[in-house]
Amino acid sequence: NNTNIGLRISLRKVLIAGAMVSSKVRAARARGLTALVLLLGALVGFEFAPSWVGSFSSLGRRSVAVRSQFSAAEVKTEIRGEEGTESFRRFFINGQDQEISPWHDIPLKSEVDGVYWMVTEIPKMTKSKMEIATKEESNPIAQDLKKGKLREYHGPIFWNYGYLPQTWEDPNVEHPKLKVKGDNDPVDVVEIGSRTLGQGEIAEVKVLGALAMIDDGELDWKVIAIEKDDPLAADLKDVADVEAKLPGVIS
């Protein structure tokens, strides 16, 4: 009894494809979950209309239930394996000392209106290409591999990089204008604030806009955001403000 919902969000003519996991469906399935299709914009001034349908089954175990009032402070991380090797994994542990999935068990929305949770994979000014292991149980953070080698950027990145939990870019749905399909990963976040977030840190962010990228023929959206408590957060409403107040940061 899976429920599939299609939504279209219009924000400054930007369309973003993703998927929001239903906690009710997640609890009903023993080894998987059905993701509800969520088109993410800068999450201001929504316009909803019936659209297309998508679904997804997790390869991990059934997710641990999350309380309605989520506290990032109660989530800790645990490193297993050796940093800088293929064995490295950073697992997420809740307040009851249970492993949780940082993809499925952390809510998308904060209790603060218009603010969302971001899970940090790559702190700014570092260059190891870290990401959650979407096909592994509990979805720990690991270093990405390409052609059998650990991936590194050519130099340190200038932003904190992570993703929005409970989102997913559907590989079965083609974007109506770009004519490419989703990359089968959570929706990425580029956080442009002044603070360096720690790997695995769960932060509240304010969404400012989005950039569509096509990577190896797949649609890979980058949501541009700033930490909620950053000194500049109150002055930034969208990407136009970013260009005006922080020239060169996103151009």
C-alpha cells in the first residue's frame, strides 16, 4: 500500500527534483521505504500542482523511528576504520545509542519556519570527497571512490558541502526542460556561511536558491544555503542578495 505523490514547486522559475521520505511508509516497510516525490525550490512562495510520480526502495535496514521533536545535539558520530583509507566510515548514533541513518532518520524540516536540516559531508577548506554511502546499512559517511582510487578535489573547497536529509533525485524522472534524469542521490547543499562545519555536523540552514548541474548525463541540483545563525543570514533572502553582498561567491 504505497502512496506516491507528485508535487511541483515553482520558485523564480527554478525547478528542482528530489524526494521526501514518508515516515509513515518507512515504518510500514520492514526493509525499505517509498520516497514521496518532492520538487525542492528555495522553499518560499510555493505553488503546488499535481505532477509526476516516483518511488524508491532503500537497500539498508528499516530506519529507526525519529521523534517528532528532533534534537541535533543528541546525535553523535562514531568513526570506524582509518581516515584516508577505504575502510573509513563515520556512523551516526542517536541519544539511545542506536545507529541511525543520516539520510532517512533525520527530518528535512527544522522546527523553525523556513529552515531545514543539512548534514555536512565535506567541511570547507578540505579536499577529500566525502559522501554518505547510500547503498550501505545505516548510510555512514565514507570517502568516494573513482576507478578504485579515493577521490580528492584538486584543492580545498570554499564552502561547506552536504545534503538535505529525506530528499532524493529520482533517476526515473526526466526534467521537462533539461531532459536529464536525477542522479539517485540526496539533494546536495552548498552552505556559504562564515563558519566551518564539522564532518557529520547537522546544521539548520536557510535556503537561498539552487543551481542545476549536469554530471555525466545526470541532473545534480546544488541547493545554495546559509546557516541559520550566520551573521549574514538575516540580510540574505535569495541569490540576488548573495551576488550583491558577497560578490563572486556563487558566480
